[in-house]
Amino acid sequence: MPAAGFPLTCPTSRPVRFGDPRDAIVDTCRFAIDIRSNLALFAFGEVTIPGMSEKDAPSRRIVSLDQFRGYTVVGMVFVNFLGGYVVIPAVFKHHNTYCSYADTIMPQFFFAVGFALRLTFLRRLATNGARAAAAAVLNRALALILLGFVIYHLDGGVPTWSELKRLGLSGFLAQAFRRELFQTLVQIAMTSIWVLPVIASGRRIRVAYLIASAGLHLWLSSRFYLDWAWKVPVIDGGWLGILTWTIPTLVGSLAYDAVIRGEDDGKTLRTLAAWSVVLMLLGYLLSCGGVRLAPPPFVPPASRDVTLWTMSQRTGSVSYLTFATGFSLAVYALFFEICDRRGWQTALFRIFGQNALVAYVIHPMVASAVKPYLPNDSPAWYLAAGFSVYFAICVAFNWYLERHKLFVRL
């Protein structure tokens, strides 16, 4: 089974048939890839990883990625269950006005997605061609959007047929797609499509695309989107979240390059660590807005006023995702050292890392079963007991699937 990041692995999807409405998108991506390859070769002298062809990509699982993804799932399970309780420290809760530990979790999924997307796309590009590689990404993305629709639902609703008629098509579109749908799985799907034209490109093109996407988000936010996003309020960046979720996704693809290039592991580790520091520092400086020093990440600010530069998961701000991407890179570097260089791994992270999609879908249902008798003001000992039951059930589901070699992936 090829290495893959949450939630991007599945058997190669069926070929796109003549007349399929996705043909135009696939052909456009194929054309963009072909043009990009020639331009990159002419301008920069590189198209993929220097010294490595797509066929050289490893077929074995990358242990550090599985463990990193497993840790991220455990972090998600932890903060999503405990975040609403009074006794839990603020750093483990979402606040939308600064970057807490809870806010570092979602960017790590995108980092893993970018890492795996680069790996699988290069392999399919070499073996099956651009059309099949692009079609596989689009098929996964459409499946994730459908799954997201089932899990998140649309906004609003109408109780009667006459009210639905009064709402009309324009009213339906304006009301139903404002907020709920654009959460993790849908954002992963849309971001995968957004980065598809450059995922096989050389480093310089991907970095340029990342910067252009972030710049476009800043410009649109300054024009209207920041005010609109807080008025709704949106979740996980909303409609324009793909522009900044591109940051961890493409940095994940660059981390794949560094890991798979085959250089000295010590040099790879130093490269990952150095760039993690650069990105975290850049994200913090952006949060200062060029005026004053902002409180450091994980520290609540004295004022909750929100600006274009505030670290906010709600709006998917550039400062937040730049810092959180650096943090993701630092965490992955730690797993690279522990797992790939020293050969260590834990069963807990393995079972969650290889069935991350199941854990994502199951954990809120388990929480709903456990929480009715865990009031928000529960004392720490009682909350710890409730969390232990919840976590044990989540582990049991994933352990059972691993034991029977059942892996649910898209």
C-alpha cells in the first residue's frame, strides 16, 4: 500500500468517460501540467525533485508520516472532546483571535495531505500519465465533498413548501452554502483541487503559487472578506479558506521533497527544523501587523479586536496558517528524527494514523454518546474519567479495524 496522508489513499479511480463533466477540469489540469513542466524546465531547470525521477518514489509506507498523522488524530480527539469544559486550560480551546494548541491540529492534516498528494501524484504521473493522475485527485475530492455534505449538512432549512418557493433558487444558494459545509473534509477536497495544477512542479513554482494564494487572500480580506467572514461567521476559513490552506498543503509537498531526496538524514532534519523556525517567526511577525509586538502564540491577547493580521482559524488568516505550518513542520521533523532515523514508533499513533478517516468520522458520534452526563462544569477527576471512556472507545474501533486489516481511505 503506498504511503498516504489523511485522507488521501484509495485504489486508482475509474477512467473518466467521454461526456463526464469532469473532463474539462481534467483536460485543463493536464494542459496546465504540460505547460508548467516546459516553463519550469526552461526557467528554473527543474520540474520535480533534483536527482530523483517520479519512478524513484518509494512504494513503502513512510513511518514518520503515519506516526505524525496518528499524533494529529489523537490531538484532534483530545481537543474536540475537552475544549468545551470549564476546567480545561484556554490553550486547549479554539478562540479565533489567537493561535492556541487546538488551532495547530487542523493545519497538520493539510501538511500530511500535501506530503502524500505530492508522493501519489508523481507516481501516477509517471506510470499512468497526467490525465489519470488528475482524475484520481478529482475523484477523491468529489468523494470528500459528498462525505462532507453528509456529515456537515447545509445551513438553514424551511418548514413548508410555500416558504421554500418564496426562498427561490438564489435565496437557497445564498442561505444553504454560507457556513457549515466548509469544514475540514470539504476544505481538504477544495484545496487539493486548487493546488493540483502545481503539485508536480518544482520548488520555485510551488513557493510562488503559495505566496500568490496568500497574497490574494490578504487582498480579498482587505476588500470585503474579513468583515463578511466575521459577520456570518464562517468556519475554518469559509469560501476563501483554500487560498491559505494552500500554505500547509504545499509546505507538506516541499517536506516530502526534502525527505525523499535521499540526502544525509542529518541534513534533512536540519533543513526541516530551520524552515520550521523561519515560518513560525514569519507568522508571528505578520501577526504584529508591522505596528507593535503582538503577544506570542498560545498566549491570550489583552484585546480581542480582530484585524487583517490577527491569527484566526475562523478566517484562515495568513499569519495564523504561516505560523501553524511552521509548527506542523517542527512536529513532523520530530517524528522524522524519532521514527525514520531512530526506528521508533508507537502502536497508538499507528492505528490512528493508518485509519485517520474512520477516527475523524467516528469520534464525534462517540462523544455524543458519552457527553450527556458530563456537564460543562464537571470537576477534573470526573471529566478525566469520562474522557478515558470516550478515548478507549475510539481506540477500540481503530484497533479492531487494524487487527482485521480493514483500512477505510479516500
